[in-house]
Amino acid sequence: MSNKIKLGVVGYGNLGKGAVKAIKATEDLELVAVFTRRDPEALELDDPDAKAVHIDNAGNYQNDIDVMLLCGGSATDLPEQTPYFASMFNTVDSYDTHAKIPEFYQMVNEVATKHHTTAIISTGWDPGLFSLNRVMADAILPNGENYSFWGKGLSQGHSDAVRRVNGVKNGVQYTIPSEEAIEQVRSGANPELTKSGKHRRVCYVVAEKDADKAAIENEIKTMPNYFADYDTEVNFISEEELERDHSKAPHGGFVIRSGNTGEANKQIYEFSLTLDSNPEFTSSVLVAYARAAHRMSQENQFGAKTVYDVAPAYISPRSAEALRRDYL
Amino acid sequence: MSNKIKLGVVGYGNLGKGAVKAIKATEDLELVAVFTRRDPEALELDDPDAKAVHIDNAGNYQNDIDVMLLCGGSATDLPEQTPYFASMFNTVDSYDTHAKIPEFYQMVNEVATKHHTTAIISTGWDPGLFSLNRVMADAILPNGENYSFWGKGLSQGHSDAVRRVNGVKNGVQYTIPSEEAIEQVRSGANPELTKSGKHRRVCYVVAEKDADKAAIENEIKTMPNYFADYDTEVNFISEEELERDHSKAPHGGFVIRSGNTGEANKQIYEFSLTLDSNPEFTSSVLVAYARAAHRMSQENQFGAKTVYDVAPAYISPRSAEALRRDYL
């Protein structure tokens, strides 16, 4: 019997593929199966050792899996899947519809509390690591301002939202920060900036044959939470152009807090990521937080949790002694 | 009766002064008293509302203080003060002799566990926030390397160590990163660098009248943990020069992890600080972690703790609901 923490992966899109690779890069975690809505026999897994199982049979794995990594999208998958799986398993997800997190939390918390599971929601880098740094910087430097910038990069959540619009065959969305806004922040001017004032959103969309492009463009541009408040650009391209020019998923960004202490001493706190692959990094964060879900569940810390509730030691493969000796 | 968390500050050097200012910048914390080894009547506190008490009378304040912030130096103060105060109070300190942290932890843990107090050790930014980022980056990107760079900046712990050398009247120490090493890391080359290969240490020392300067220089350069492994430079200057040229305490640095995911996707994780005042920032971190010491103690989480054991929500003045709604 292996002492490794046993994981399942639900969904085999970009995030699920990244999760399978990220699990393989660890020494303390192992993949039991990938759960899919597709025909598992037909699913081509990158990893020859991995097993695909139909999602309807996941319930049979309650004794074999410590934590389920939920790798679906936030628009429609996770609002159904997280409560469903949290009734049977510890879970980790990357629910990223910021405006709806409080209700998502409440829904998941009720299920997980009732069924004695630990469900870590909204991990990844934003929400996730960026959220963590916003809160820590605010706690340490009360006299200051937080700024989060994203991109230039391809946004998983927003691309997912684009692809779910009626008549859209495929598509991607890039988030592009405003250079002018970045300059203002770095000057220490503490400007008042809205999220939509700091970024533009640019979509490249492949429409279904005979689809109403004007309707697609309108539905994207008016989509609440995702696009309605932004300067959004929608470009229609061919499947070939999408494949050729938009198949990579770079991303990044930074959280910066500019604050004062004492009389007028300026203190700049900054966290940044520069990512060749957004989904692989996001899934690497999910995989690290799977350790936390397993350990917190073993300590009867049940219910929905966020990155704010997780002591950093819980996500590390190393012992507390090793962390103090080698990393503190 | 105020609902604020009640704090004491032990020591009124740079760190203690910063702590008094940092407490005043919050809305949920209040200062009860500053405890000093000096004559409290003679201590000039920046804050007219603050009270100074002799350190020997601290024991009388067990019912009035929720957490003691220990603002002494790591070389000789904290190894005595942390166990002493942890037998009576929840504490937060910034013990920063990295090589001795395991034994310091064990000593404090025994006392705090026995007396049912919560003692958060080695907070600040390094150890502290940098440590946190080293561990999180390692947990998320197992295939990679961590690099920590410090400076250019004045190091509190090392200046303190210099000032405790026999014959030294006053002095400061600057840590200066190697430009060459930084270039290597930023290129993504993942070079093998030792801590001492990445930085130089430059000391400016005011000697006591008739002191043996050669002996001072030798004692500094051979001091274990602090200087022995480094390219260390010792300059003797006058008290006037020290006051004129070295009275500010800027610092900063960064933790960077360069790692790969999947086949060969490069992911760069970076945390950086640019500080006008190192002691004011360090004490702002201590003050934030005082919230955690108080809350963890209320939940019977006794013993010595490090930043790795503290869920981020514990350091924030905001409610869990507000964090999820406004920061996630």
C-alpha cells in the first residue's frame, strides 16, 4: 500500500491535463483516475499509466480517493460539480466568478459540512495566490492601496465563458493591462482605478457555420461579471487561425500594494507571476492545495475553505521540521 | 470596555518604535504599554498616549494584555525573552538567526505548550514573508529552484550583531546583492548559488575610544552564522559620519522561483519588497501576526508557531465574509 495521497481528476480539458502532469511531478501524490463526461474508452490520456472513468461512476471510488480535483469551468460546470462531489469527497476547485463567490461558498459549505468533507474552493492564482497577497498586504500595511493587474495573457475563465455562448464553436480571450495605469501605480501615486479601467478584453472567436455573429458579439459584450463592465473587443477568425495563432496559454500579472508606515515611509509589496502556461500553473496550485484538503479533512476541519483558511504548511510536501530548518 | 486586541511592546529600539506606530495605524488593536529595561520614567515615547513600564513588572499585566510583541534582537535578547514572556503571554517575535531556529523553536514550544500560550516566532519579512513564499513556490512548482536576494539594504539583525561586539560603540551593516548572480537567475539559467555567493556584507563601525580596531574587525568577520561565510568589509567611521550618512534603514529584496511544468513550460514566481524603513515594515508584520497569536490562543492552538502554521485569515482585521466578498 502506497502512503501517497490519492487523487482523482474531474474533467480533462486544459486544467485537467495540467493536473495530471502536475501530480506526476510530485513524490507524495498519486493519480487514481480521470473522470470524464465523455466516453472514457475514447479519451486519449497523455499519461499511459492513467485511467479514465465515466463521471457517473465516480461514487464507486469513495474508498479509493482522498481528494477530487475539480477541473471544470466556473460558468456552468463547477456550480453543479462542486456540491455534487463535495457530498462524497474532499475537493479542490478553481471557481473564479469573483462576484458570485459568496453564494458559491455558502452552497458548498452547507454540503461539505453536512457530509464531513473538506472543500477548498477558488484556488489557483486569481482567485488564489493573488487573493492571498491582497489580504496579507492589506493586513500588514493598513495605510495603502492594493492593485491587481493581469496579463497580457489568455484567461481560462473568460475563454470558457466565450466558448459557452450560443453559436460559438471555439474561442479565446486575452486580458491586456493598461500601460498608463501601471505607470501611475509604480510612481506611487496611489491612483483610483477600477478593475475595468485597468484592463481591456480582446476575444478571438470561431463561429459555428451560419451563426449570427452580431448576436454572438452582443452576448459576449453584455455578459455580466465577465465582460459587461469592460472595453471588450470581439474578432471573428477561422478555426485554422485560432489553431495557428492562439494555441498557447501564456499569462501573468501582479499584485502590488503601495503603503505608508510611520510618518511617511513608503513600503512597496509586490507579488508577480510570469507564466508560459496558465492552465498548467493553475492546476499545479490545485494539486498543492489537495494536500491541504486531505490534511484538514484528517483533522476534522470540514466545510468549504478558501486560501485564507489554509496554513501554508498544509500545502507543502515537506515536514514541519524540514520547513523550519531549511526554509524559514 | 474596548473590543480591541490589547498589545504590549517589549523593547523600545527601532523595532519597538515601529511597533508602536504600526499599532496606532490599526483600528482593531491597542497598545497597553511599552516594557523596557531602561528607566521607564526617562523613556521618551513618540506617542503621548503610550505608557512605559519597567520590564520586571510585566508579569503584573497578564490580565491586561492579549499579546506581547517582543522587539529585542536575536543575538542575545530573544533567546532569553521569548521563553520568559511565553510562560505568561501569547507572543510574537522576529527571531532571525536562521541556523538556530530549530533549537529556538523547540525551546519556545516547550514553554508555550506547558503554559498554554501561543508564541509565533521568526516573523517579519525574512524570516517571515520571504519564508512563506519560498515554501509556497516550492510546493506549487516542485521542478524548480528558489532564490532569495536581499538588499541593497541595512540589515537589523546583522547591525545588532555588530553593535554587540566588544569595543563597538555603534554601527550598521548593509547587505548588497551580487548583480552578476541576479542576472543569472533572471535569465532562467537556474544557477547553483550559495547565500554567501549572492551577497556581500559591508559594515560601518564606530569604535569606542581606545578600542582595538583590528580585534573588532576580526571578531565581526569571523562571527558564525552572521559574517563568517561572507565577503565582509568593515569600515571604521566617526559617530558624526554614522549619524549623517547611515541613519536611514532602507531594505528590500526578492524571492524568485523559476520552475517548469508539463514538458518545458517555464513559470516564474516572484515576491519582492522595496522598503523605505525596514524596522517599520518588520514591526508592521509583527503587529499583523499579533492578531493570529490572539485568535489561535482563543482556539487553544498553543505552542510555538511559525508563519507556516498561520492561516492568512488570522492576520487580517477583516471578517471571513468580507475577505471572500472583497478580496478573493
